[in-house]
Amino acid sequence: MGSTSLYIVPTPIGNLEDITLRSIRLLKEVDVILAEDTRNTGVLLKHHEISNPLMSYHVFNEHKQVDRLIHRMKNGEIMALVSDAGTPAISDPGFLLVRACLDHNINVECLPGATAFVPALVKSGLPSDSFVFEGFLPHKKGRKTKLEQLSEETRTIVLYESPHRLLKALDQFIEYFGEDRKASISRELTKIHEETINGTLSEIKQYYESGGGKVKGEIVVVISGSK
């Protein structure tokens, strides 16, 4: 396995088959798997017949865990970091641990794999040669300032949003970007009820307000840039 001590391993965003052969092999070989939610990861591991030790590593304990994990890796343990879905450190825990590893000259490898915003961007039909990924916008403090900045952005804008906030967010997008701005919303990507709605912000808001789709699941919002 070379000199790598930490492997960043993307996990499926829905369909359990969306994991690479290399990821499965490494998850079977490492000494410990760091998981955002050990129950969720346990389902994936069971599906692929992986029985390696699991350890909890999430947003609420990552500050406390980092030093301990660095010490263990320096003593020869090899670890894999996974999140509940997609690539760790992309709107998920992981950044702190990767930075600490690099500060201590510990080799880190990130495997390619699932990330929700990529299929959503491709399916949107909006320009994907140049785009800006903002993840989750601030809920309160700084949200207005960020939306004002993004209203001037000429590149395609990619955001994550939670289902219970979607209608309120669409109202704000219309306020700052205009009701005729082209957009696309993807939810439940790779799952049975996967859905992508394309149109103007106004049309998309009407669709969700009319009950055309019950808003559930993880949501990716793609908005065209300012002309």
C-alpha cells in the first residue's frame, strides 16, 4: 500500500453500486475506517462484505480526534476516511484531518468517486466549462452578502440546499437573480426517485409550490451565471 497513511475514500451518494473496485479493496486493507456515521457506513460495508474496524469521526468530534489520529498514523496505522455520502471534505468533515496530516508530513491519497454536484451540473444543461461551487450558503449571518455577490457571478453557480428550506431559498434566488434566470434542481441523485427539474427560477418555484414533487432528499441547485 506504499507510504500512504490516510486514504480519502468517496462513498455512494445513493446507489450502493457506485463505489470503485479500488475503494472496496482499500477499505478491506486499512487498519481502521473513520466514518461520519458508523451505522450508515456499516450498511455499505456489509453490502460489500467488509468487516474492518469502524471509528466515529464527524463534525462534532473532529477537533478532538485529529491529534489522536495523527499520533496513531505516525505509529504506523493506516486509515481510510469516509463520509455518509460522496467525497469527504466536500461539505463534509475531512478538511481538518487532511490539513493536519500534511502539516505532519503524513501522506494522504484521495480516491476519485461520487460527488453529488458533478452529475447535477452535467444534467442541468447549463455551462459546465467554468463554474463556482458554494456548498451550503450561510443560513443567517452572511447569507444576504453572499447572495449579493453571487448575483454578479458570471459563471454557473452550484449550491447545496436542504429540502425543508428549498421554497424559501427559491424566493431568495428570485429576489437576487431575477425570476427569469435559468436554473436546475436535482434531488435524490442515483436513488429510485431521482428527479431533475430544469427551467427558470419562477417555473421551478411554481413546480414545487403546486405539489408536483414532495421535497425530500439531498438537493443540488444549479443556477446560470449573470449575462
